[in-house]
Amino acid sequence: MRIAFTALLAVGLLGGIGCSNSSTSASSNNATTKQSLTDSDLKQMVQSKFASDPTLAKIDVKADAGKNQVKLAGTVESESVRSEAVDMAKAAAPNVMVVDNIEVKPQEVSRNDYTPDMARDARDKAKSMGDKVGRSLDDAWLYSKIETKLATNSETPARKINVDVSNHVVTLRGQVDSVAAKQEADKVVRQTEGVKQVRDLIKVRS
């Protein structure tokens, strides 16, 4: 009986060692697989995701497989496109870290290309938002540019800011949560080509 018990114990110990070795081997294989991924491989995985959307083609991708990290840089036309790029990059590889250096810079319609139909749409939008736009094509064009800039700037809460444009003079109204948001909105408008004067009436919530 004692011999049989000893034999069973030995078999159990060997089985446990075997399982341990299998687990160690699996972990080792996973580590090897992770280490075998090159920078080029990781970059290609992200770019393959981007290939399905032409708007992401100009985004520069730099990969560091050792850190399981990718850096994205370049310029896109809207915040939604930027977010889409980040989400796609995150989905390219398990637990990949994404450094987002993408700049949002909307494509502006030149004054020569701005049409009366565009102006009518801009005035309709302004009316629905409680904004006021002068009758000239220039005022509507300026309003369209400013609204786009505020909406795509992550530091300016566009929905909380009203924009009135008349004779190239822009009046900003509304309430924002910080002095920084007020200053950024003011700066964006002052840097807009065609604006002659800015009346900043934005209030900061106390």
C-alpha cells in the first residue's frame, strides 16, 4: 500500500511539473511573439486600418514596437476625423498606446468660391443658433469661417458662444467655464482673415 501511494504521489508531482512547464512555455511563447513584432510591422498594422478611409491617408505614423506605442501626426479637417484616427490606431494591436499629435485645421472656402447659396445656409444656421449675420456675402463668409474654427477647436466650447457678424465686425456673446476658453475664442476670431474688429462680450461663469 505504501509503495502504491508513493507511486501515485510521484505521478502527481510529475504532472504538476508538466503543467507548470506548459504554462511557462506558453508565457514564453507569448513574450516571444510580442518581441518578434517589429516597428515596421506595428506601423503597417495601423496604416492598414487607415487604408479604409482616404481622409486618414495623410496622417504620419511612427511606431515603437518595444513600447507597444504609435505616434500620430499631421493635419485633418475636423475633430471627428481626428477621433476616428485615434480609435482606429488603438484597434490595430492589443493594448497599443497612441500618442495623438494630430492637428485639426478645417479647410476654408476662399472668398472667391463662397456662393450666395452658402451664405443662405450660413444665415439659416445662425438664426437657429440665436446668432446674427449681416446681409453682405462677406459677413456670411466670415461667420462660416469663425463657426468652423470654434467648433473644431477643443479649447473653445462653440455651443456656448454666440457669434454675430456685421460689416466685418464680430461680436462674441455667451458664457464659458474658464478665462482660458474666453481668451482662446477671442484669439481665434482676431486671427481670422477679414475680421476688422472684435467685441468680446463673453462672460466667465463664477
